[in-house]
Amino acid sequence: GDSVTQMEGPVTLSEEAFLTINCTYTATGYPSLFWYVQYPGEGLQLLLKATKADDKGSNKGFEATYRKETTSFHLEKGSVQVSDSAVYFCALSYVNTDKLIFGTGTRLQVFP
Amino acid sequence: EAGVVQSPRYKIIEKKQPVAFWCNPISGHNTLYWYLQNLGQGPELLIRYENEEAVDDSQLPKDRFSAERLKGVDSTLKIQPAELGDSAVYLCASSLTLFSGNTGELFFGEGSRLTVL
């Protein structure tokens, strides 16, 4: 079945460091790919998405590119801030099902 | 605009007791979801509603779990009786339907954290 695999955390970085959180997927079709973020004490919220191969999603300085050849959707940010500390979830869904399949989440901790 | 509202935020019960969670979706969102999130795991879909119809409940353990969305707005998720393994966070989410501008984004509530002793 379809699944999403994320790198285990926590990822611990100093402020202004470069961030990569790896995400790979297994899918039978052509899903849309998402990154959701969960800040402490808050609900999950959409960070960015890409709906087809080679699309790049971006938001708040974060980017991820839909790579069909490597079945990946890695999250990157050039310079992290303390306020980016959160749990990041990679997910996929098909446009005709509305069903999100999540990875296990990666906790990011950024220190000043 | 108000987001997805869930209650209670926290619930502690003894095993074999019943428990219920309530969700009010974003106004105008016809699709409503209940997800289960175990500690250190990603959310897993329990049930999805289109208006008042449950269109995907294949992952809902029907021997002890039940859900309803009688008027196509608010929803309630019930567990009876609760077991130790039910300790988790229960998330509610809502979205527009596919044919009313859904971009694939789900809007989540803050969740209801259940502890079964």
C-alpha cells in the first residue's frame, strides 16, 4: 500500500543553520505531496504542497520539490530560526480520495 | 474565521469507561475527518464524512468506536469501553469537498488527548 517514510528525529540545529528533513514515499499512483507542521500546543497546519512531478512547494522560507524519479519530497530551509522548532509531517494524498497518509513526523529543535 | 474546534482538550479516564469527543468544523466545510495520533507517530485516519455520510470508515474499530455527524456539521467520536491502548490524541479536521474548491488542504483542530488508566 501507499506509505510515507521520514527521517527520525529529533533534528537539532543552531539558529541560521541549513535544514533538510528527508521524506520518501511509496505510491501506486500519482499522489499530491504535503508538508504539515505542528507547533507546540497547536494543531497541524499545512506548510507547503506539490501536486505533480517537478513541482516545488514553498512557504515561510521552506521549500520541497516533488521528485518522481527518487520518490522523494525533502524539506529544506536555508536558515532556520528558533521559531521553526516544531514537528514536521510529510504526507501524500490522491485528489479523488481526500485521504492523507502521514509519515511518523520529525521533531526539529533550533537553539539560539 | 474560527478554526476547527475540539473538546475536551484533555481527558483522563479509567479503562472500561466510556468517553466522547466533540468536533465543530470550519463553517462551510462539508468534509470532516477523525484521525488517531499515537505518541511518536503520524496521524491515521479513522473515519471521513461527506456531509452526514461516512464515506470511509474502514479503519474505525467498530467493536468499541462509533462516530456520528447527524446534521452534517458537528461530529462526535465515542469509545465504549475504553482500553489502555486507546491512550492517544484524537484529531478532527475539515476541508472543502472536491468539487467546491478543495486544494487538498486539511484544517486540523488542536486535538483531544486521551489517557486511559
